[in-house]
Amino acid sequence: MTPDAERIWGILRRHVGSKNAISAGQIARALELPGETTVRAIITENYTDFPAPIAGGGRGLFIISPEDPLSAEAANHYLKRLVHHAGEIRERERLVRMKLQSLGYLWQHGGGWYLPKQRKLFDDTGNPNPVPTGGAMT
């Protein structure tokens, strides 16, 4: 666990259950970190090193407590949100691949996806560059 993660854990360990949540912004201010995005990034990068599961909700961040029914309900809601976000990300990935393929900028080969090397995807006006026909894409 990084030193900043240890400092964050020092605060979070006092916030057990959803009723005792603390915002990432409050943690950032208390530890003089740049902001809530930094706090969330540190938690994400060190998540497996924390000794207890951390969840986030409308009230902020908290340690999931199996003895607290509200905490368990919030944890269940949090897990559902994560699954939902993962699905949204997979859908965005599918749409981007489909768009790149339709423009001829992406092709599949040997189980991987490839973009042509050194190829401008858009011209100076922001329009897609046409893919040359009959020639190799480099």
C-alpha cells in the first residue's frame, strides 16, 4: 500500500457503514491532496491492499460492514452499479470498434484488433480520411 493509501485508510477505517460515509473531497482536504479524483484514484490503485472492502454511494465512501443492514444494502447496490458500468464500458468499446471498422480504420486479424500505422484518422476539417482502395494500409 502506498503512503497516501495508508493515510486514506487511516481516515476511512473510522467510517464503517453507509451512515458514517465520508466524501472523497473531505478526505482530500484533510490530507491536503489535490482533490477527490486523486483520492478515488489512490483507492482504486490500492484497493486490494486495503484490509476491508470500501464502497461509495451518494453519501460518500465507507467500509462495508456485514453487521449493518444499511451497509449491506448499500454494498449490494454498489455491486449492481459496478456491473452496470462495466456493461456500459463494453458497449462503448463495441460501438467504437464498429465505427472504426465502418470507416476502414480497424481490422481484426489473429484474435487482435489493429489500426493502420501512421494514418491520420481525420483531415484538417475534422472529416474522416477515406481509406485508400486497392493499396496496402500502412
